[in-house]
Amino acid sequence: MTESPLGELAVDPAFDSRLASAMEDVERYLRGTVVSDYPFVTETSRHLVDAGGKRFRPLLTLLASHFGPRPANDDVIKAAVVVELTHLATLYHDDVMDEAQLRRGAPSANARWDNSIAILTGDFLFARASDILADLGPEAVRIQAQTFERLCTGQIREAVGPDDGIDPVKHHLQVLSDKTGSLIATAGRFGAMMGGAETSTIDTLSRFGEAIGVAFQLADDIVDITSDAEQSGKLPGTDLREGVPTLATLIAQSSDQSGDDELVAFLSGPIPDDADHAQALRLLRAHPALEDARDEARRWAGDARRILEPLPVGDAKLALEALCDYVVNRTG
């Protein structure tokens, strides 16, 4: 039997089998979509597709579709591919902005080729996503446009930083809602829409997607601090090295705990020196700010679980609840 896409979160063999079959459909469609008449474009576009990943967004689209009478139909599969293409496109652009060297355990596209190729490949994937969206109707196109607006706004917010007098933590959480939560919210919305769910259910799954999306990003940032490269698929402490703020570093910077001077000095900007980076990582791993960040991830995951309460009991709801638990557990 095909392995369940839910992995250890699997809830029912028959449901998992149907879900696995639908995910295979998504994967085939995704791989076919990135093929270009120009072989080099196919090569660059397949770079991150072949690197794998959680496929969390299309999985959420499929799960959300089970709250309507037409789960995993052709339009659901197309919508799942759209959200994954959009996600992959943003990764190409993010790696350029962050000057990342690794993505999913492999050299990033900008490191393998150059920034221009990475940016244009991301644009190509956005174009392919838009082409599929045209088949899903004007409302889907509008939702995607609004989502893309939030993705861009979140990236700009992060690049510019908080205005004077704005709490950096509050600003950071808004960045995460825009950059990560918005697309995962759309994954849930698209799945419920294309599955024929009621309007109230569509809204619930969209709100769930945003909350679990922020929780996932908070958890990812914690894992980046606490794990090694083999676990996370990228060099540990990448954001720390590049001076990109995360919740743990922002909390540490605002801490009045004695003995924090060395860590705060490190957090004032990028840390290019390997020895300094290793020391900063050790200090951050031992700092109470890391546990505070875990608590915030747990809070968002708890909010996501509460949002699900009005939905009918069933395999899809059980799977979504298990995702909430997974977020909490993976922060360690």
C-alpha cells in the first residue's frame, strides 16, 4: 500500500489510502506543470520539486476538500498544485533575498546557477500557477491575487522592519501571518471551495490555515535553531547568521536578563564569522527566549485547534487536529 502522506499522523487506513492516491495525482500534475519547451527552464523549475518537501499546502487543500460533498475532484487537485507552485516560487525568491546556500538539503537555485535564474524561475512558476487558476474561475483568481499581495507585503514588512514605536514582536507576527499564514489559509480555502463546502466551513478552514501556518513557521524557526543540517535540510542557525529576525532572537534582544550582553551584541546584525556564529547559536539555544518562542508556537497551534471545533467530526478533522499536535511536538 502507498505510504500515507500523513505519516505518523495517519488516522484511518481507508481514508489514508484515498488521500495518498490524491497526493499522487497532485505530484504527477505538479511535475507535468513545470515542464517547459526550453529544457533548461524545466531543469531549473524541477530543482525544488525534485528536492521534495512536506507538500503541506496541497495536503491541507486535499483535507479541506473532505468537508464538502466533492472531495479531491479535478479542481481540488488543480488548486492543490496552484498553492504548491506558488509556495515553490516564493522559495526561489526568498533564497535570493536571503543569499541562502542550501534549500531542502540541496544547493539553492541561486547558489547552483545565479540570482537572475532563480528569480526568473520563480516568475515562471507563478505564471504556470496563474494558467491553472484560469480554469478555476474568477473568484479563485481574485483570492490568489489577494494572497499574492499579502505575500509581497509581508516580505516588504520584513525587509523594512518595524516603524518607530511598533513592538518588534507584534510586527514579526504580522510578517509571519502575511508571508506564511496567508498562503496556507488559501490552501484551506481553495480545498473547501473546490470540494463544495458551505460558506461558513470555507471561512473556518481559511482561518484555521492562517493560524496553523503561523504556528508552522514559528516551529520551523525554532527547529532551525535547535537542529542540525541533516534534520532541517539547511544549515542550522541560517537566519541567525544572516541577521534575519525570528521570534526567539527578538525576545532575546528585549530581555533584561543579566549576562545577555554578548548574545545581544551578536544579534545586532549578520554573523559571518563561523566561530562567532557557533557561539551565538550556543547562547541562543540556552536562552529562555527559545522556550518563550515555543510557547507562542503552542498558542497559535491551540488557536488553530479551537477554530476547528464547529466542523463535523470525521477523518479529515482528526487529521487537522493531529497537525496541531504535530506543530507543538516538533518544537521540542
